[in-house]
Amino acid sequence: MEQLRDLGKAIVIGGGIAGLMTARVFSVFFEEVLIVDKDEFPLHPADRPGLPHGFHPHRFTFRGKMITEQLFPGYEEALKALGSPSSFNKSVYMMNQHGVVSGTYERNDIKFSRAALEYVIRERVKAIPHVRILPAHDVLHLMMNADRTAVTGVQIRNRMTKSHVEIKADFVADTSGRGSKLPQWLKDAGYEVPSPDRLKAAIGYSTRRYQVPAHLNHIIEKWDVINIMGQPQNNTFTGVFSFIENQVAELLLYRPGGHFPPTDAEGFEQAVGGLPTPMIAEIVRDLEPITSPRGFRVPELYRHHYEQMEKWPSGLLVLGDAFCIYDPIFGQGMTVAAAEADILNACLQEHRNNPQPQFEQRLLRKMQDEVITPAWWLNCAADLQWKNVEYEAAAEPLKGVDFARRFMDLVLKEGTANSNGELFGLYWAVNSLSAPLQQLFNPQTVRTVLEASEEGRQLLEELLDEHQLPLEDVLNHIIPG
């Protein structure tokens, strides 16, 4: 990335994945970049207190991987040096309510723990001479100019000494995640902040790790992932078995709707044995548990609408989980953060060459329209299948989610039961944000899928009767983007 440093100083609140990616982009345009985080960062790959979900599985989708490689070339080689395995030419087994799809994974993706990935990326960021990380500090307030139209820095507090310091900056990005205080900061400054959309999903997931003994290393050589998808109609858990670095297997149980997977060892193993296939249970029976099951609960997902605010202070941005959080089972969070960083890079380049007013608001709208909304829409369509999951719209109700839920199930059924590999691949490409919604939700594909079954034909008839428009116009109306 060409260095164009002439925009002054930038501060990034939060040193997680979104913060590190934002700092990497800022390093191209700003003379000085400071990352402020409440944690002390470990000197080796390790979980940290400020990331309670860090122990659980983390993955990039293909799109996220490609952007991360552009920002941090060779990062996967660094993961391999830490013992991370490759998925190339290994077996994938995916079971859903319609059957099983299995095959060989043909990409050379590297599997990792969140701790290893964050360590590798953080070391790359620390090596940039004009980027500095300030750990063990809380950001207390945004500093603003006299008429509160622009952010001029932050006030921070040392967690050890409790001393306060004000740091001036030309730009501040909030990437502080689920603990973001941005709504209150903006309200304190006199701004009207829209209420967020909320998906009251009551998500629970539990993860246990196992050491693979040397005499069973053939398991690592054989398997990439075994994914037993939860079945809403039967209230079954999702079970996902895969590997991270240093011959360690990780096993996750998941379900929305308030019925949480166990966190005690006996209950966890019983739940694994109760999955629709004993495949995972039979493998982990011979492995050595190295942790007790650890749980994480997500009462609700939220999507902020900062882009809708009539006024927004210049010099302020928000990215990552501070903007919107997603159901972790879909592995979209880090990919969305990467995509937002990619948009930030392109827009800063354009803004530097041709400055325009309200740059920040236009950038927030672009991230919302192009990245956040499709991911949020897909999350809602998937999670609203489950009992006790409810949606609370701040303003406009979500369009097309009920249709999407039923249509996606028919896509999955056609791709699985009828061994339509192309359609099954498209299903996952769209769900992993590697393909745009329109690649699946276009008139030709929608008609092909729906006209293949009586259930589909009925759905198509209901859709056209409800809207009284041609199918193309209906899809343009209800599908984001």
C-alpha cells in the first residue's frame, strides 16, 4: 500500500481485529496513529480479558481472508509458523435437516485461534514505525471543538494510576466493540442518536478444546471441519468440530432462542452425543480434553444507524462491532470488519485526492449499505427460524426476511437433497459474504429454485400476490442492495 501520510494524527479506540485493521489503513494516510485499548496485550498468543468471546472459534470467510492478505501480506505464513494447520485437501462433512454434503476442501486456508490471529496481526501493526499501541487505558470521553461539530481527540485514564490525559487528534475511530460508549458520548455532546435495530436472539454457545495425541494425528490430516447444523424444527444444537494450532481440536455447540448448551463437562459430552449423527462424539471420545467447556451468551444482536443522523461530528468514524454485531455462528464479524477497512481505505484515498463535505457520514452510509445491511439481513432471516427469537426494528421493519428464510431453506434443500453442488456452493458463498445477495436473489435463480417444488411454487404465488408486481420488481423492493 502506497504511503500518503499527510493527514495528521489518528486515534483508534480498541485494539482488536477491527482496530488493528483500521490502524493499518490509517497508517497509509496519517503521520501518526495511536491505538488505545483497556487491556494489557500478551507477548505471545493468549486470550485476554477484554475479549470474552476470544476463546471460541473464529474464522475468516474467503472475502475476509483476501482483504486481510492485502492489508497484511503473508499473515497466513506467520500463523503456520505458530502451528496452525491448513485445510487444503482435507475432508468437509456438513449435515443439515435435508441430508449430508461432503467432499474435499480445495483451498489452502489456515485455521487458527482468535488469540493466534490477533497476535500475528498485532505484531505486524506494531512493526509500523509511526503506529503506537497504548495498552491499559480507558477512553472516557471524546474531545470536541467549541460548537461540538468536530472531534478533536479523546480523554483517557490510566487503569493503573487512574491519572487522566487528553490526547489531541485529527481523526478518531471507535472500534471498541460491544462495549462501545459512542451512543452516550454523542448524546452527551448534544447529538440525537437513533435507537438501534435489535434481534433478541438469546444465543448461547459453548466450546471445549482437546489435545490430539500424536498417534491420532491422522485425524488432523483427514478432517477440515464437521458441521452438524442445528435444526429449528427439532430444537437441536449445532455442533462444529475443527482444528486450531498445535494439534488442538475445538468443538462448539450452539443454539439461539434461550436454550443454551451445557458448560459442565458431563452435560457437554452428553449434548455432543445427542447430535443427529454420532460422528463428532466418536472422534472426541479418543481425544484428551485440555479445557472445561466455556460458554458465551449473546442476549441480543444490534445494528446502529449512525448513518441516519442528521448531524455527525467531523473527524469521527465507527467500525466493527461498535457499529453492528452478528450471530457468531456465521463467522461474519471479522469479514465485515475487513470489508469496512477496505471501504475506509478506498474512501480515504478518494477524499485525499478530492475532499468533499460530510465525508464521515457518506462513509458510514457506504459501510451500512454495502456490508452491514446484507450481513444483518441474512442473520435475521436465519435466526428468526428459531422459537423465542424476536426482531425489534428501530424505524422501518425488515423487508423480505420471511421470504428469505423460506427461500434459503429451499435452496439448502435443493443443494443438499438433490446434490446440486453449484447451488449449495452459492448458498454458502452468499451466507459468508463472499458473493452478493443478488447472485442468489435474482429473478432467474429465484424462479428456478421455486418452480422445482410444490412448496416453492406456493411461495412464489404468495410473493407475487402480496406485491402485485413482476418478480424482478418485487426482488428489487425486498432484497437489500
